Amino acid sequence: MLSAGLLQTVTWLTPNESETRSILKDLNHPISDDTIDDDALPIVASRILATGVRNIILKLGARGIYLAGKDVPTSFIPTYRVQAVDTTAAGDAFNGGFAYALTQGMEPLHAARFGCAVAAVSVTRVGAQPSMPTLSQVEELLNLTTDAAK
């Protein structure tokens, strides 16, 4: 259980669906579904934000991420479409990519997209540490998807 005092000091909380269910249970708002329905995402985010957390990114696996809070417009970002081999480190890859992008001065929404790209590259490989991509590999995916959108 995360204490109320601790939650009030959190700038970015990035739980996956399982962790989100656990947080909601601790807040006396339990949900039983393994997958959080898209329609429930704003409610779920607002309940957690009401604890004093400044921003939340709900990691939704292959569906993408949902962002809400004071420093980012409420948004849903779908995942990059890749052939997933091993999702073991996807959440950690996202967090690392997101944190890196923020330290490089990216706005939170762009940093979240960057984190999604890091996670997408990571799931194309087996293992946790071996799946972490290099910056050039992430940039290659970002360039491919930008070129495809043109």
C-alpha cells in the first residue's frame, strides 16, 4: 500500500493494469476486471490523481498508455505495431525511455511517445536487460513510423 503522504509527493506515477488495480483496491475503489475498459480510464485516472499524485500514465500493455494530470493533456497513445516476442521488460523500458526523454527537455506528451517507442523495440527481443534498445534503434523506429505517416 502506498501511503497518502507518499502519493502526494509523486510527480509521475506509471502503474501497469495489475498495479492500478492494486492501487484502486487500497483506495477502496476495487475493480475486478483484468483489463481496464477504455471507458473507465478517465475515472480510474481521476481517482488516483485525487490522492495528490501530480500526473499518471496508465500502462495498458499492447493497447498503449493513458496520460492525465497537471503537466500533460489527457491523452491516449496507442502502441507501435511490432512483432512482440517477449514483453517482460516493456514497462521498465517505457519508464526508462520516458525518464530519458524528460531529461532531454521533451514535453511530457512527446516523452511518453518516445517511451512507447523504447518499449516497442524492447518487446521484439527476448529477455529483460538484453531487450533494452539503443538510442539509435529507438530513433530508427520513430523515423520509420514518421515516414509511414507521410
